[in-house]
Amino acid sequence: MSIIEKVQYIWPEIAMFIATCVVMVLGLSPSLAIRRLCSPVCGAALVIAGLLAVMGPDTAPAALPHLMPYAKVIVAGVGLLLLLLLAGTVDREEESLIATGRARFNPLRTNRAEFYAFFLFSLTGVMLCASASDLIWLFLALELTSLPTYIMVTVSTRGRSHEAGVKYFFLGALGAATFLYGFAMLYGGTGTTDLSGIRQHFAEHGINSIAMLGLLLSVLGIGFKIAAVPMHFYTPDVYEGAAAPVSAFLAFVPKTAGFLAIMLIASLPGWGYGPVAGADGVIRDGLGAGASLPEALRLTLWVMAALTMTVGNVLALWQNSVKRILAYSSIAHSGYMLVGIIAGPVGERFIDNGLAAVLFYLLAYGVMNVGTFAVLACLEKSGGAALQSGARSTGLETGATTEIETVDDLRGLCRTHPAMGWTMVLCSLSLLGFPPLLGFMGKFPLFTAGIAAGEIPLVIVLGINSAIAAFYYLRLVAAPLLEDPSPASPPATPTPFPARPMAALLSAASVLILVGFAGVLMKQSAKAGETVVSPGHTAGRGASDGVAAWNP
Amino acid sequence: MIGVAPALNGVIGALAQEGPAHAATAAGPAWAALIPALPLLGVVLCTLCAVFRVKNRLPAVLTVACLAGAFGLTVWMFLTTGHGTAVTTSLDWIRFHAAPGHEFVSSWGFFIDPLTCLWMLFVTGLATLIAIYAGEYMAGDAGAGYSRFFAAFNLFVFSMACLVMADSLVLLFLGWEGVGLCSYLLIGYFYKRPAAVAAAKKAFIMNRIGDVGLMMGITSTWVVFGTVEYAPIFDMISRGVDGAGNALPEWAGWVIPSLFTIGAFGKSAQLFLYVWLPDAMEGPTPVSALIHAATMVTAGVYLIARMYPMYVLDGTHWVLTLIAWSGAITALWSATIGMAQFDIKRIMAYSTVSQLGYMFAGLGVLTTTGAAFHVFTHAFFKATLFLCCGAVMHGFAGQLDLRRVSGLWSMRGWAVVTIAMLVGCLNLAGFPFTAGFFSKDMIIAECYVTPGMAPVGWVLLLTAGLTAYYTFRVFFRVFVGPAEFEPGDEAHAHGPAGDDHGHAAGAGTPSSVDSTDHSHGFHPHAPGLAINFVLGLLAVLSLAAAATYFVGGEHGWVGEMVHHSTAGVSGAALPGGGAVHADLETGAPGFLGYNPHAVMYYVSAAVGLIGILIAAFLHGPRGVGGLLIGSRRHAATSRADALLPVLGPVARGAQHKWYVDEVYDFLIIRPIWVIAHLFHLFDKLIVDGLVGLAGWLPRGMGGAIRPTQSGHLHGYAVGMAGGVAVLLLVVLLVAW
Amino acid sequence: MLATYLPVLLILLMTITFATANLVITRLLGPSRAGGSVKSMTYESGMNPVGTARKRFNVRFYLIAVVFLVFDVEIIFLYPWATTFANLEPGSQDSAIWLGRIMFFLATTVVAYLYGWRKGVFKFD
């Protein structure tokens, strides 16, 4: 496929890229009015990208032919929420100094241009992941997603975020090295980097050892993006170190990219590959006639899923910092979604299609996750400078305020800040999977798809973990709703950025309102989760009629 | 009513064919529903009194009015119904489809036949009188528990009316449970006293054991007959078919009666289940008189009498034989305990158990008439006796120990009580020509008529002697002789005495207190007008009950009533034909070769007199009061004290109620307690432990892997690389 | 045969001319200052290359290094493109695509240049 053909699929990305270039320059203008255009331009870019994605071609010659529009639209949508939330994350002190005339504009001291540019870069990377048709493309897209986030973490706050950024960067490099190694072995095993080519190779020649090792390493390495065990270590430290809006960004954007990449990688052998009993009774991996992923890949993902949700949940129990709780819960949610990847497209119906479940869950998780982090981002308390371990009082800060941090800080929030309190309650309940909120709508198909795929033990693990998760999510519900404000800690005050509460309220509202549109969203995600029949398939598991005939 | 009509017609037809026993059946009067409704109104009114904190005796007045109205209606019902059988349906109560084409129906309807009338007459009549009595007796509680007392009292009468008048077993069960509840509420009336609470609990639990039997009996009836309504059931029994029209299964003839009998044993304090009744004396005395002597405890007798056609289904009658024997044993057993007690109310309680034993024996030997007659007479004289005891208790501040009160006759204002007591005692002792004499006679005589039941007769005869002894022991000790008393502990604290009278008595060294010892400043107050009026009236009624023996048919008025009810035992009604009773002409067993019916008058009169004389000799005071053979000079001592060392363990055993409570405690309560504690341990360690573990495990796991989150970059890097390596190794080993 | 190496010779000549011309023009146009220890160092605008490497130095050097790398590395990409582009048939669709690609690439370089300029990395004060 030539570049001309490819361009029609990546108009959203191109739009985003252009906006990035514009933002990068605008943010460095000495004029405050122009600098302030960064955020609107980003918003416009996201809207345009979303529209382009909708208007773009519906079907692409890929394993997941309808994935692109859906993935790009949810990225643009949740990206808009994140954009609102990111308001004021960087340059808050610098801008106030300039505004009060104590300093002159110095482009070297401000980060606004880079921050918003990287924000768009990262989202562009996610969209490119969805468009990827080649291993190299996929790698570059994944790194385009991740590299900006390293910077975003580092510049988001003073002090702790630097340590978090460094950790994130080095560990991210290790993760990237792992899946790059995997990609290299896939190339070595199949002789091509083209995803369709690899699929064809697998279909015709089976999976040789090198390619299999490549698959496993790729999945394990991409595990870093979705914070899956054993690549999860960085998560709590980085989320805690970064400012809450950036944490929200981290919990959604690289995770989405990772899941899209894992879907693409898993679709190389396909879900119709797994072990089947041959005529001689011996069970072996079949050539497209089986009923699951190749056994080794399935087992890897299985162990990753089970460990990820368990580790995430049990560690969250010990935390007192809301951000760390949410970080561990983010790990756990990746574990849940891996169940959908393992299940794969069992049937055409939404509840039978694990990929559709994952795609839907990504949207649900993005929305409710933004809500919880937004509450943290919207409130700050004074006198918390000591909490920020590395923060040196430079005298430049406009009063030492920090984000609210612990569960204690959330106490009585429903009375002191009702909007924030209820957002926390709703989003936490939704994350818990409390019916009938959006989180429940998201989690339910993971169960059904898992059952449909016959992964009963994993579904049981999923169920147990959902119960464990209730322990700490209910803490987040009970503290604002039932408890009295803690007299010991200083009262929380709202941050002076009206966009942040807007993001919080939009998320909370979405958790409720999107339930009403769940039917439409499920239909769209079911379509996005459709896979084509692998070459050589005699009986497809989840192929829809419209694309079954397509053959690369 | 419409639904019942066809079945009823069947009954009419069947009964008309079966013989003279059931002369006529008609649609009952709709106003019969007012009989239970009036006490229910009383409940509402008394509750309102409680709500509005009425401080005077208004609840008593309302109660008496309601109950008197109910009694009046009952009399009217009796007069209009006569000897016929009537069924009336007030409203559909329970109706649902149990099976295709088969409905479970239990309407709120009433089955009115002479047996119902008989029971309702003395229930409502006695309830009215006792309510009048209680109005004065409970006056000390006016404003506090007064309304509560009368609300429960009314509720009891309502429940009893449901029980007796029910036209189905389900409604009967409702009443059955209702009276149990009221019994519980009223025994525990003084809920601040642990003994009362314990007694209430005991009564309730013991009754539940019986109730299981009744409930299973009702369900079995449903299984066999497909209905729980009397009319169709009796119709089917008379035709010998079950609900489906097939021949009755053989087991129905003994399983259902056995289950009903268990229920009856519980409610009527028979055999193993009697222990709650003596303890129930913790309740206020009017309650003891009405519920635990006259009416509720006869519910078991009523149940068996009502379901009698079912009992005679089985040709071998072994259930009835069992009932007869258990009745006789209960009678003897509790009589022996009664002989050795010192608490006069408890003595009366044991005598109640004993007399109930007579009634069961009567049922067992196929004389429902005798049983019902005894219920009828017993209701009056036992109510009299209890109310007399209550008057004593009331007057002497809760004193019930017969060694501490003596010579009431010689105290001012106690004449009516003494005379009423004498009448009651004579009845209970079976003194010739009293009502108790005739009713007891009938049962004992019938024992000798029924084949194989002569030993029961002998036991009952012996018991009659013992009964006469312990009855008059009370009379001679308390009501005649030197005037002495020692007030009970209510002189110091409000509330009836605790149950420790008997225990104090067990010490055997009662302190003699002469009438000059008024150091506590206590003056006994003689009963007032209401109590005296009720006692006098009841005494008269107790005597008058004897007259009913001479009106009506062969067995008196009661016999006539029973004969025309479902409890009527006629030869034709029995599957075995008329050969149940021994044919005396053919020389079957009689009483020592004589016709029992003829000689029993003399024999039982003699036995009763001997008992009375022994009591007089052992306990009677010098002079006329002791029938000239007594020698007692003090309240506390008597000739019987000399017998104690001779009898030794027997006397001690009887005093301690044969240690039945202790045996139950050891055999049942302890093991259950131990098992309960084991289960509790299981719950605590295993169930709670598992729950706790479920909560702790995730946290523990988290704690265990928490050190991996050290915050050190190199640690994380090693973790990631190592994790990938281990995972790959595992996957390669397992799946490759 | 010798003609093959002509371009090399040309480059050599151009380099020498460029360097010499620069030196001469600087000499002629630039203000002359008295020599000093820094002034006499090999890399006058850089840091002292002698001594330990573990010492603090101005962060601006990083910026210069990064900017240098960006442009330097980008220029390196031009060589393989140039050699391949020459083999394409002129006017064909492929050549257009290849031209488009490199133009896009160069556009990003321009954006990077613009960014660096606005950021002030070229200011040495």
C-alpha cells in the first residue's frame, strides 16, 4: 500500500500534526493573548481530527478494518476532556509573575508551548497506533505517544515530578527496548514488517520459534504502556509525582495506545489460531482453525491479566494517597481489559466480542478516570509545601499550595465542595463497576466475552478482583459522602482554573449520561472490534459478512 | 359461603344418614363473627388506653363490657343453634391455587356445633368474671401495665374464640398460636422479674415443640384430604375417602392423630411437655386462673375432641390408648409433685396438670363426654381455686407459702374466700355430689368399661385419692386453724413475689410467725367487693355445674352437647362398629366384677373422703376445722413433718418436682448449649475466619508484594526485566 | 578514471577557500581585542577542554548541542534520499511521492528551526 493510499486514513493525524506545529510556535509568543491561544487551538485540532476520523474511510484493509474511526474519535473525545483538565498545569507561577510585573516573558522559562505540543503529539501517536499497518509504524507511533509524556510528567510540577519523569523515561526506554526487540524478532521470523504480510506468513507457514518469541516480547514490552505486570512498577511513583491532570493523561493515553498495539499484535496470529485437537487426538496449535490465540501468547496474556489485576488491586488496598490508589487501580483496569484481549472476537454480538469490550471499556475508563483525577486537580490546600518532598521554596511560588493528596483530604467533600464530592462518588462507583453506571456497562461485556471464550478461571479471577476493588473504591466513595471533614488537615480550596471543574463535571455527567447512549456506543465499539477472517480460515469466529471477503 | 355450600350439603347428607348424632346442619348466623370481634375491639380500645396513658380502671371496664357482650352473644348463639351444626363464612382469608384445578382455601369462617358452644360458653363466661376480678386485682398497676394487661387479656379471648370457633384447621392454628402468644405476654407480664421472663420463654418454647406437631398434622391433613376445612373433612371421613375420592390411606389414621396429639400435649401440658405450666404461675393470678387453668390449657382437649372422628379411624386405637396412658401417668406424676409443694399456687398448677391428665385419659378411653364434662367443671372450680389463691396472694403481699399463712377463716373479711375455696377444694377432691365428683367419675368408670384400660382406671383412682389429699392439705393449712401470717416480699417492694417460695420451703425450717408479729407494720387487706362477688359467683357456679349432670340425656347436658358434635362417640360413627365399649352383659371387664358406672360413685367418693381425712389428720388444726382429728397448732408445722424423715428421698424428690427440670437441663439444654457453643466457635473461627481471611488475604498479598514498590529505579528495572524473563520462561516451559 | 575523483578535489578546494575566506573576512571586519586566556583557547566560544569533565557548565551548551544534533542528523537523512531519488524515473508518481516525503521532512525541520528561534536558543547573551 503506497503512501498515497495511506494518507486517506491519516488525515486526523495530519491535522493534529499541523496543529502541533502551530501550537509549538504560538506558545512562545511574548503576547499573553497569543500564548493563551494554545489551548483553543488544541481543542480545535481535536475536534477537527475527530470529525475527520468520522468522515474518513470506514473500512481499512487491516485485521481490524473498522478500528480507526472509533479509536480516533474516542481519543479525540477523551482528549478534549483532558485538555480542559490540563488547564494551568504548567507555567502557573511564571505567568503570575509576569502578570504582576515581577518578571518579563522569557521563552526559556516557560513550558506552555512544549506542553500543549506534546499533548497533541502524544494523542497523534495514539491515533497513529490505530492506523498502523507496519511494525515500524507501530513502534514509532507508540514512541510518539510515550516520549512526550516523559516531558509532560517532568514539567508538570516542581520537585517530585522530576524524579518521576526520570524514572518514567528510563523504565519506558526499557519497555520500548523490549517490544522493539520483539518487533525485530517478528521481522526476523517472518521476513517482513508489514502487518498484513506477517499475518499471511503466519497463516501460510505457521509461527516459528523466532516469531513466537517476537510476539511474546512485543506483548510484554507493550505491557509497559498499559502498566501491566511485570511492567507496572513505574505507575504509582509516576502518577504520584506528576500533577493530577498529567496523571489522568497518563492513565488514558499510553494505555489506549498500548491496547491498540496489543490488539494489532494479537491479531497477527489471530484468535482463530489456538490449540485444536487434530485427527490423531493430539492437541496442538492449529493453523487458523482453532478457537483462541496461540497457546503461548494466550498463556502470556493470561498470566499478565491475572497478575495485573491482582497486583493492582491488592496493592491499592494499602494506599492512603488517592493518586496512588488510582494508579494501582489503573493497573488493575488494564488487567480487566486484557481479559477482553484474550477472549477476542468470539461472536458478532457486542457481548461476545472481547475486543469490542476493550474498546468500549477504554472509553468508559477514560471518562471516569478523568473524573477522579479532575477532583484532585480541582482542589488544593495551602501549607502543603512540606509534602512535596523535593520542592525548594524559591519565593517565586504564589503561595505554597499543593493538590489534595490523601483520602483524608476527601473527607466530607460532598458537603464542603458538593460538585467535586459527588463527582468523586460517581466516578469511583463507576470505576468500581457499580450498576448502572458507565463502568458497569464497560465491565459487564468483559465478563460475558470471557465466558463466551471459555476463559472461566480468568473470569473468576476477574470477579474476585472486582470484589477486592470494592474495598478501596468504597473508601473513595465513603470519605466524601459519609465522613466529616477532617479537622486536622487544612481545608481544600478550589484551583483558579474554571476549565478543571468543567472537566470534572463533564466526566461525572458522562458517567451518567453515556449510559443512556450505551446502545449506540456499544454498537460502534462492536463494529470497531470486528476482525476479518484470517487467510486460510475455513470458519471464522467473528467475521462480519461485509469484510469476510476481503483478503490482503 | 357459596364455595362451602356443596361440601356442606355433603356433610348434611352424610350426617343425616349416619344417625342421630348430628341432627341438623344449617348456615350459621353471620353475627357469630361478633363473638371474636368484640374481644378484638377490646384489644383496640385497651391499646388506645395505653396510647393515651389512661391512669384509671377504664381498660378493665371496657374489657368487661366487651367480654360480657361476647358472652351474651355466645349464649344467644347457643340458644339459636341448639344441637345443630352450622357453618358461617365471614370472609375469604387465604385462597390460592395449590395445584391445577385445586384451590387451597381457608376462609375466616366459624364452625358452630354444640362442642363449640360448650367451650365458648365457659371461655367467654369465665373470661368476663375473671376480667371483673382482675380489674380489682391488678388495680395496683393502674396506669402502668394495666392497659397492656387487659389488651393481652382481650387478645387472648379473641384468639381462644378463633381457636374454638374456627371452621378450618388453619384458623384454629391462628388461634392456637394467638393464645400461645398471649400466654407468653401474660406470663411475662412482670417483665422486670427474670423469673417471669424465663417462665414466659419456657412456656413459649415448650408450646413451640407441640406446635410443630400440630403444624405437621395440619399439612398432613391437607395432603390427605386436600382441604383444611372441618365440614368437608368430616364428610370424607364418614365416607372413608380421601381428597381424591380414593379410600383413605391407612397411615392417615394414625399419623395425623399422632401429630395432633403432640400439639395437644404441648398446649395442655401433658407428659414430657408439662414443665412449663407450673412455671407459668409467674404471671398475674387472673391469668393463671383463666389461661393456665380454665381455658387455654384445655385447647389440647378441644383439638382432640374436635378431630375425634380422625382418632377413631384406626381400628386398633393405639393413639387413643397412648393418650389414655399418658394422661393417667401425667395425672399421677404431677399429683405426687403437688403433694410435696408448699407454694399454694404451684400446688394448683400441678393439680391443673393432673386434672388435664384426667381429661386426656377420658379422651383416650373414648369418653369424650367425660373429658368435656371434666373440662367444663374443672374450668369453674379451678378458676375458683386460683382466684382464691390470688386473693390470698393479693392480701398477704405475695405470700403463697402454706406454712406462713394460716386460719384465714378466723380473719375478718376472708369468709367469702374461705367458702369459695372450700367449694373449689371439694370439687377438686371429688367430694360426692359436687360437679368434680361426677365428671371425674365418668372418666374413671369409663376406663373400666374400655377393654384393656383397667390399669388406667386404677392409676386415676389412686390419683383421685392423692388429689383429695393435696387439695385439702392446702385448705387445712391455710384457711382454717390458728390465725397466723407472714407477709410476702411485696410488703417491701412492689410487684408480686418471686418464685422462691418453694425454694425457701425446701429448707424445712419455716419460721413460725404469730399473729402478733406486726413489726413490719403490715396489715393484710381482705379482698374487696369485686373479688368477693366473683368468688362467690364462681363458687355457686362450680356447685351448679353439678346440676348439668342431671339435665339432658344419659350423660347430662354436656353429654347431650358432645353427643351432637363431631366429638360424639356413637357406635355408628366408629368404623369398628359398636364393639368398642365392652359389652357388659357378655361379662367383659368391669370393675371387680361390678358395673363400673354403678359402683364408681361409691368407690371414688370413698377414695376422695379417705384423701380428705388423711389431709385432715396430717394438716388439720385442732377442733372442728381439722374435722376433729387434726392437731396442728402453728402455721409452719404439722404432723406431716414427722413423715418427711420416713419418706426420705421420696419426699425430697417430690418436693423437687422429681428433678424433671434438672434432667431436662442435663439431657437437653446442656447438650444443646454445648453444641451451640461448638457451632458458635465454628462460626467464629471458620465462618468469620473465612470472611476475615477474604478481607485480609488481598491486603496480606498486597503487603507481601509491597516491598517491590521500593521507589528505586534500578529495582524497578530489575523487576521488569526479571518479570519478562520469568514470564517467558514459564510460558516457554508450559506452552511450547 | 581520474575524472571520478574530480568532485573530491572540488570539495577540498571549496573547503579550503571557505575556511580561508572566513578567516580573512573576520580579520578584516571583526573588532580586534586584546588576547586573554579564553581568547587564546582553541574553541573560544566553548568551554575549557582541559581538566575534569565532571564540573558544572552552562546549560546553554546542551541547547546548542541539541540544536546541532537536530539539524545535523536531519541533514544526514538527506544523503540516502538523494542517492535513491536520482535513480527514480523523472516525472513518475514515485518520484513525486519521494519529493513530497522529503519536503514534508524538511518542513518539520523548518518548524523545529522556528521553534528553536522562538525559544531563544540562538540568543547568546
